[in-house]
Amino acid sequence: MLHYEGDTAEYGISEKALYELIQRNGIPKQYSGIYAYVPKSRINELLSMTSE
């Protein structure tokens, strides 16, 4: 399960779109229990590029 709070609403994308973006760009994940955390800076960087 991917756990990400923040910019999905700001950028207007679904959690599935975010998941696919992470997979496509090979963003590293850190696991803690059932959650997988990703670097917020990388997500923001990719989402800001797609919204321009």
C-alpha cells in the first residue's frame, strides 16, 4: 500500500495516477509496516514538471 499525503489534491491527480508516476520514474520507496513512503521532494519535482 502506498501512503502519500499532500500534493495529490493540489495537482489534481488520483492516487492511482501518483502510483503509476512513481513506478514509471523508478522513485525509491522506504517500507514501514504495510506502508511504502516515497521522497516528497521527488514527487513534487515530477508533479510540478507535469503541471507546466
